[in-house]
Amino acid sequence: MAYIQDAIERKDLAGDGRYTHLSRDWLQTHLHVKKSLLTASCTAALEMCTLLLDLKPGNEVILPSYTFPSTANAICLRGATPVFVDIRPDTLNIDEKQIADAITPQTRAICPVHYAGVACAMDEILSIAHSHKIDVFEDAAQCLGGKYKGKTLGSLSDLACLSFHATKNVASGEGGDLLLNRQDLGERAEILWQKGTNRREFLEGKIDKYTWVDLGSSFLPSELQAAFLYAQLQAADEITKRRQTIWQKYHTELEDAEQHERLRRPGVPSDCEHPAHIYYIILPTERKRDQLMAAMAENGITCVSHFVPLHSSPAGKKFGRNHGSMDVTASMSERILRLPLWPGMENAQTYVIEKLLQNLA
């Protein structure tokens, strides 16, 4: 509240002010990226990626079907085609072994989505992209605090997008960020971010007035959002640690249920560090998932399913195409159940686990 009050008193509300810069600097330092541009949403950051990569009609982008519509929308808005690839059953991330076969002469990029903040197999994905001379941009919406082989998620490819939506670990209501690791994209990214103008050069005193020079949009968040976010970023390590403690308790307490094949716990490869964004379980059948969800609701506990696979959605069928079978995607989406997870639920968690195990018996 002090930061928001300060932003109001500064009369600097429109964005790209003190708190935008503080948040940018925090992200660049902590995530080890060359440039951070705060955006109004992760969706906006994804749209900036597709503009920076000059996606056009006829281009294709490979991505998982198991993701939020924003990932595909950014591609479709440029007239390009999302090509859906199945996911791995352990992490629910894109199956890297199927990517190479999905590449065609029209393929322009790969967009891996790090589900629940657990990294995709980025070494393999980047190697495939390099060998085919195509780009990679990461949907890292759920990833702040996650790592892959010791490197922060968002720092692994040329472009990556974060979300600070109210449902994320670190939030500003709405909000996102575009992370850039390629120096040559920085200047144009600033222009897109500044509504297609060279306003940055004007602010730096390099020109006496600014004008429209490229495509762009109103991607900036307000200073009120940025002030809220900066306080959250300062608490990010504490938030992550508290969430990881809750995540680990679920994981430990549900081990016996997994051994008795009543559920399956999340898979986290040994080279991944996750920020405990989601704790989910996979039930044996869709019917058992729905029954458990209803039983938990009767006990005052909200558990939810997650993404409707894009390949099966009306817009996915209209704008995209599938590469191969989507059997794993369909099966996981029908059987997944997300459990409550937020800092401050420590006292409630014992009750949640108790009711979960009772209704699994």
C-alpha cells in the first residue's frame, strides 16, 4: 500500500515510471536476463513475441495442446498456424521426442510451455530448434522461481513470457513480462512496447519528438500495477519457500496412496527445480476424478480440473492442426485434479489431506 500511495503522490500513473523500472531491474537481476519489459498480461508478452519474430500467414508454430488459449491466440493473431503436439505423462509438458517430426518447411518457431513451473526438456528442444534454424519462445507463465539445470526459467531461450495474474505465485491482479536474451531484439521490443513509436529515444534525449515507426500496441501496465507487483517481487523468495513446503507435504502424505494406485503424483525430473505453482493428482479414471471433486466440494474444499486441450476446442479445430495422436493430452486432462495451494493454508492443509484420503479409500 505504501508503494501504491507513493506512485499516486508522484502523479506518475501511466506506466514506465519508477515502479516499472524497479520491477524490471529486479527481474533482470534475479532471472539473469538481458532485458525485461513489464506488460499488462502474459498474453500481451506472448503477442509481443510473435510480433518480434515476424510471424506471418503460412508460418507454423509447434506447441502443446495442453495450455491456456493465450499461447495459441498470440500465434493465430499473426495469421500463423498452431501445430499441436502431445505431452509427456510425467510432467504434462510437450513431448520433446515428437517435436522434430512435427517440423515442416513452414515451421517458424517452437513454444514450450513449462506446466506448473516444471521445466520442459529445454536442452533437447533448443538443440532441435538450432539444427532446423527455427526460434524458441517460452511460455513461462507459471515459472517465476523455477530452474532447469540450475538456470532460471525464462533465461534459456531468446524470448520468454511471465504471468503475474491473480492466480500466480507472484501477482499484480493482471500483469506479465517479456524477457529477452537476444541483444539485437531489444531496440525493436522497446518500440513495440511503446505503441510502435520511438518514444524511448525521445525520453533519452536522442530526438526532439517521437513518431510512429513500427507495429505496436499498448502493452504497458500502469504504475499502480507495477507498484503492487514490486512489493510482491520483494517477497518472492518467501512466497516460493512457503508454497514449496505445502507442496512437499502433499507429496509426502500422498505417497502411500500412489503406491496403492489410487492416484498418481506430479513428476518432477531431477534436473528441475519448481516454484510449487500447482499441486495436482491424476486419478485412475475421469469418473473417479469427478466423484472426488464433488466429494471434496461437499466438505468445503475447492478442487478443480485444468486446461481443456486446445486441439479439442472449437477454436483449436478452426485455427490449428494436430501432429499425431493426442492420447496423453486427452487422458491427462480428463483425470487431473488440482488441490488447493496458497501461502497461509498451512493450518487448513491437514484438513484437506484428511478429506482427500477419506474419499479415496
